[in-house]
Amino acid sequence: MLVAAVAAAPAARLSEPARRAFQEYTAEVEARQGRSGRPVTDPRLLGGGTVWVDALHGGSWAVSGGLMHHWRAAALVPGARAVEMLALLRDYDHLDRYYAPEVVSSRALWTEGDRASIAMRFRKQKVITVVLDAEFDVRSGLTGGGRGFSVSRSTHIWEVDRPGSPHERREPEWDDDGFLWRLNSYWSFEETAGGLEIECEAVSLTRDVPTGLGWLVRPIIQVLPRESLEFTLGATKKALGVRGGRGG
């Protein structure tokens, strides 16, 4: 039934209005990030080892030809240092070690100073399994005072048909099921008296919900962005603990 439903779902194509809406919105996000340069989540919300997740503008909203998604998550990692966080984010060839099973593989295409281009394969499991190949331009560094940042912007995202089989192939970019067309991630982190406060904002662009198939598509394109970000923050906390010798 799921296979038949997916096959029946109309293909989606990234429209120029949707692409422009994403560019304009992320430009506003980056302007705000540049002015702040540090986590904005209230540290009082991060006690007890929890990951705080917050929806911006309701989490998801319609744009012409698609849906935009914006979530922020934050956590406190006792004893961690900014330099350790930067090293983790720059471990481009081994991100699958920290973020499996969502990250299947990763590698650096090139690195130069504080910039890099990386390739990653994602596996998203929600109702059905979606496998995506993506490439990102990344800029990261330390800004002094125990603070740092990372900005990751998608340059290519392909949905993979029949992954792992002899017939594996990439669907035409932006002319596929539309589960993910764009993804930008913005990390900021700062050493505090209680530990390292880490924060990530993820802005993504997907297709809209096809009529009659909301039960299948909505959990993937509206629920998964929040769950993926929450998983990423939890996995980052764990990885920082291991790298810093503080246990799992």
C-alpha cells in the first residue's frame, strides 16, 4: 500500500517563487545571526540535560509552490569546550560515526581555511524511508571569548531511487517527490559557567502536501524537520562527551 501510495503521489518541481522565498528568508536569518553571533536560547531552559526545541513562525508555513520549515534547538554540554565543538563539526569524513543512522556517509570534497564543501548521504525514516544525497558549502570557526559558529548551505540535494541496489540512481534535482529541496543549518556555541551552550537553527524547503495523501506526506515534510533537529542536538551532546573523555 505504501509503495502504491508513493507511486501515486504527483511529482513535485521546485518553482522559482519557492526558491526565491527560501533565499530571501535565509538572508534575513543570516543577517540576524551575524548581528548576534551567539546562542539566543534562554540558558534557564537547558537544565536537566534536556534538548530544547522551538518552532519559529509555527515551524512550517506555505510559500508559493512549497513549504518552509524553521526550527531551533539548543542544549547544554557540561565541561565541553568550543574548540571541541568546532573539531566535531569539521570532522567531515566521519560524521556518520556521530549521526548514524540519519547520516549514512560523509566526506569532504575540498577544504580551505575555514571553508569546506562536503557530500553527505541521509536516510530519513518516517512512514517510508527516503534516501538523499546532498552537498553543502560550509563555513565555520571560533570568534573568541569561547564562542564559535558554523554555517552550512545546501548546494545540491538529490533523492535516491532504489538505494543500495544495482539499479540505484539519483532522481533529477528538484524534480522528484519533493521531500527536501533546500536545507541550511546555523550553529552557534558559547562556553558558559555551566558548560558549552550549543544551538542550531535549521531552515528547509519542501514540497507542499498533495491532496488526498496528507496521511503519507505530512509526517515526512512537517514532523521530520523537528525530529531530525532534536536527534542532531542529542547526538552532538553525546559526541562531545565521548571526544572530551566525559563518557557517552
